[in-house]
Amino acid sequence: MFVLTAALLTPARFPSVLGDDYPAACAALGLEPYADGYGLVFGQDGLGARWTVVVDDVSLVAVAISSWDCGMAYDLSPDENSVVAGLPGWPLDVISVAPGVPAPHDPEPEEGDPAPLAPPSGDVWGPVQRRLGADEVALQWATWRAQVSDDSQGPSEPSTEPAEAVTPSVPDPYDGVRKALSELRGYLEVAPPVGRVRSQVTEEDGARLLRADGPGWSFVARTDDMAFVLLDAVPREVLPVARGPMLPALLEGLDAMAVRAS
């Protein structure tokens, strides 16, 4: 197989297109949620067919991803003994293609094969798109933060997608925000499925970036700053939550119970 790219599927880091938490992400691929996680290798076979190969050599895949992120070449060639499953299709958009083979396409199905994996549509708004939007806010935190003044508690209007005007049929989108914050406080009392709340280090001042998801909402925050919420009920709107007097304690509690990534 020609390897094109890869991703991690671990409690602390998994493609959010697959689910709100680590067990859900594993279930989407028919995998058991083992604590050590998996590596996902995306490639094409000699006929050009798309394949997602699941391996249990997480360290190998992590090293490959780190090398690629640094602009370094790395030949990711998992040992056959590490292969857990080979799934047709790709669950994510993969831009690169293998040279010298036909264009990417789903392999010819055989009896008993699962339906090919496919990336989500960009034409609709739902849980997958909402989680991807939250991932984008986390990735571009500084850009989104710059759109909001410190005392702002209303919807932001950044020029960068995925923000748009609030849907008129939702008179107060902050009802959904308050519900999300209430459910986040509930996470501090009854632990949610592993990976539902994740924490990763930032480059500034030792603060950490939090990502959390729940039924109908996604949450992004910095432990030393404010938060943003995205809702299924308010398509493509990014709703800021001012730091205020109560948010710091919530962020501290979430960070303490979150699955932590470096």
C-alpha cells in the first residue's frame, strides 16, 4: 500500500469526525476502545483504491506524524503483525494521492465487507460539522480570540468561517450555551466517557487548551482565558463565553479530569 498520511486514535487524540469521545470514535470503525489506542494509516493500493489500515503500533504512527509536522520525511511502513484491521475508504479528506496509480476510489466490495468509509459532507450542519468547527477554533484560537472584547458575552461575528449570522428561528442561542455549561459542570460530578474532555498544552504561559463535546454542543477554551461554544441548533455560529466569575473554576475542574495530551 502507498501510505499518504496518518492519524492517531487514542483517548487523548482522535479524529473528531468519528465521535464525541474515544469509545464512540472506536465504535465508528468497529474497534474495541483499548487504552493504548491505535494508529490510522491512510493510503491507496496498487489499483488506486482507498484504504484505512488500523495498527496497534501507536508510537510508530506518532513519530511519523511528528516528523511530517516538522517538515521531515518519514517512511511509515507498519509491520504486518501490527495490523488490526483494513477498512475500505477514508473517514477523512485526504488531499494527497499516490503517484503512478489510478485516482482514489472505493475498492470493489466483496461479500460481507463493510460500507466504505467516507468523509463528512460540507453541505450540511450536524454533530460532525460542529465538532470539526470546534477543532478549527482550537487550531486558530488567536484569530478567533482577537474578534471578541474581554467583556463580550454575545455572539461574535468573525469574518473567518465557520461563523455566520445566528439562525432567526433560534431566538436566544445562549439557552444552548447555558445548557452546555450545565452539562460540563455535570462532567465534574459524574465522569463522562473517556476522551469527552481533552486537554493539551499551549505554547504561551503554560496555559492549556480544552476541548469538550456533548449532545448537541462543542466547547473550546483556554484555562487562562475565555471559551467558545458551537451548537447543532445554531449552524456555523461560534458563540463566545466571557471569563466572568464562574468560568475559571469550571475550566480548572475540567482540566483536572481531562485526558491530557502533550
